[in-house]
Amino acid sequence: MPKQAYYLLIFTGLMTTPVTARPQDDFFESLKKHCGKSYEGQVVKHNKSDESWLKEKKVIHIRDCSDTEIRIPLHVGENRSRTWIITRTDKGLRLKHDHRHQDGKHEAVTMYGGDTKDQGTATSQSFPADEETKSLFLKNDLKVAVENVWKLEIEPAKRLSYALNREARDFRIDFDLTKEVATPPPVWGHKK
């Protein structure tokens, strides 16, 4: 084989080798595939402070999805105050918690969360509390929560898990992605 043909073959092979996406991109896309669907969850790890959650039906609605953001309202019984917001950033992913009163106005402790600190994996991403969140928690006498780390895990077509961990706090809820449930009413602050 002539030398030029050999180099052309190598160069062509490099051009057709797919560029691997960041694990955060794979995670985001796996989650986005469920847009418009609702799933029921069960608390699988909890502390005494979470006992009221055990009695209530827990449903997520993966409702608003774009190329940069996914919004997931969480309904706990009749409480429709919570929405998780997952946003793509230049460095990875961000998770924020939008909490609203029944009239749609923001609660005092809202829009807290954090950014990924590393690549994570295509199935698991962790979000340590960011500086804005730590400030908000301290301002609202929630000093214990400044060490919060939230984690989202997806086992495609099987399970989506949301977890909150810190010293003396270990909470996790698993949502069954194998069985869709009826779409709940809109989250507080949204008309549709």
C-alpha cells in the first residue's frame, strides 16, 4: 500500500470515529426521553423527619424539556409545591429546587441546589450545595443543610432515584419508570 493511501486510511478512520459525549449529556438525554410522562415513587431510605412522606402518594411529572433544561414537578399527596430543575451548564449540570406556595408565590427557601463537581456517569450525577444555597440556608436557620448533596440516578427504562445526603440525613425515593401513571394537576404557580 502506498504511504499516502495508508495515511489517508488512518485520517479517514479518525474522521469517522464518533466523539464521545460527556456523561452529563448522556444522563440528561436519558432523562429527557421520559418527557411528558408521569411516574409513581416509593421512599426507600428515610429518617424520622420524612415519615409524613411514607403515607402520601408520590408522583413526578417530567413535564418541560428543552435542549438545556428539564423541569420535574414532584407531587407529595395534595402538595404540589416542588419542582426539580435540571439545567445544562458549560461545566456540567445544575439541580435547583423551586418551592412555591399554593398561590404560586415562591417560598422563603427556594431555588436551592448545586452544580456537578465532576463528570459523574451516564446513570448518576451528584449536586453538592452551592454557595448561593449555603447562604440561603444560613439566612433561614438551616445550618445543618449547608452540607447537602443531592443525587439523581437513572437506570434507563427502569428507575429514577432522587437522594439527599448529609450527616445524619439519608433520604432516597425511587420512581418506577416501567409503569406510567396518570398525569397529576399542574404544579402550584403553573396553569397548565
